[in-house]
Amino acid sequence: MHPILLSFGSFSIRSYGAMAALGFVLGCWLVNVNRKYARMSSDQASTSLFVAMIAGIIGARIFYVVQYFKQYRDNFWGIFRVDQGGLVFYGGFLLALAALWLYCRRSKLDIVRVLDVYAPAMAIAHACGRIGCFLNGCCWGKPTDLFWGVSYPEGSNPALCYPGESLHPVQLYEAGEQFLLFFLYFYLVRHTKRGITMASYLTLYGIFRFLNELLRGDNPKVLADFFTPAQVIGLLIIPAGIGLFIYFQRHESKDTEHSH
């Protein structure tokens, strides 16, 4: 664990916050690189990013606080310390999606193509965020005997949960998956029909997240004492993504593949 990246006297930069910021910067750059495929102007791309960022942070934090409310029952101001970790991706995704839909409707943009453009950006940002989780020591895995298992410092939350055990570096598994998927989405948004990239993102993220949750050691089980909250949502978005993929593959013609 390296929760503090740099320290200057009493001022410190936390690893999670730094990686989240890096992910946001890279995501912004990618949206601007691909914005022509959604017919977005530079100003529209920047405004949509601001809207998505604010809504995403709020939604991700709300989901986390609700899920782990006991941690904040006697620590109200801790709710606002997002730099220390504690964001649930699905919460951020859902609220950012709603905010983007409203913005696109007001700006007369094609929400489907905008989401196509956002897919590679979200993948790279998510990968950076998971590296931040690893450095911060949150979102830890279950015990493993594999040689790459990670032992956390005594007194840390993972060590308190699994004393003396080596744990799956599940944060790095997910980061690696998202880095690889970034290249796929970057290709798809430029070479496939409208909606294919978005549908692929929903399907593949849902599948990989469902599988990653099998190795997570920090999430509560909410459905039949087996499925985690992320798995329950995954069970909904995987078929939705597959259905959208089939729909756009069948109904989008070649002349509407690209919007530039």
C-alpha cells in the first residue's frame, strides 16, 4: 500500500486522488480526440465532460456511502473525502448516464454516438482508478495461494479482514482488463456502426465485473447471500448490452456508421 504518493511538509497528495485525476485527464483527452464521431464541438465535448464528471462523482459516492453506511454513521464529514477512495463505479455510471442524456437532449446531440465516444475514455479512466484503489488498499481481493498474492500492512483494512493472508490483487486484474478493452473500444468507435461500441462496453464491463466480484473480499452479499450489488447490476446490464448490440447491428445502415 502507498496511500500517500507525495508529501510536502503537512501537505500530501494521495495516490487514489492522483490516479483518479490522471484517469480524468486521459478520458477528457480521448473524448476530444474522438468527438467528431458524435458531431460534438470542442465546447460541447468540454461541457459534457464537466457534466459527466460531477454527476459521476456524486453518484459513485452516494452508492458507496449507502453500501458502507456504518463507516460514516459517526463520521459525517468523511462522506466528502473522496480523495481517500470509496467510489462505486455503477453509481457513477448511472448518474452520469442520466446527466449526459439530459445534456444531449438539450444540446440536440445523438446520445448513442456520444456514449460510443465515451466508451474508450471510461475504460482508460477506470483502469487508472483501479490502480489508485490498489495503492490505497481498498477494493481488496479474497485470499489466494498464488505467488502473486498481495500481503497488506498490519492494521490496514484488508489485513484486519484477512489476518496473515495473501490476497488476490483484484484491483490490478480489473485495471489490466480495462486497459486491454480500451484498445478495442478505440477501434470500434471508429470502424463500426452507431451503438456497437456502447453496447460492447455494457456487455463486456458487466461480464468482467461479475467475474471480478467472485474474487473480491470486501463487498457484502445482498442477493441470496451470494451475489454482490455489482453482480446484481451486472445481471441486468449484460443482457441489455447484448440486446442493444443485436439491435444496432441489425438496424444501423452503413451510411450512419460514422457521424463526422
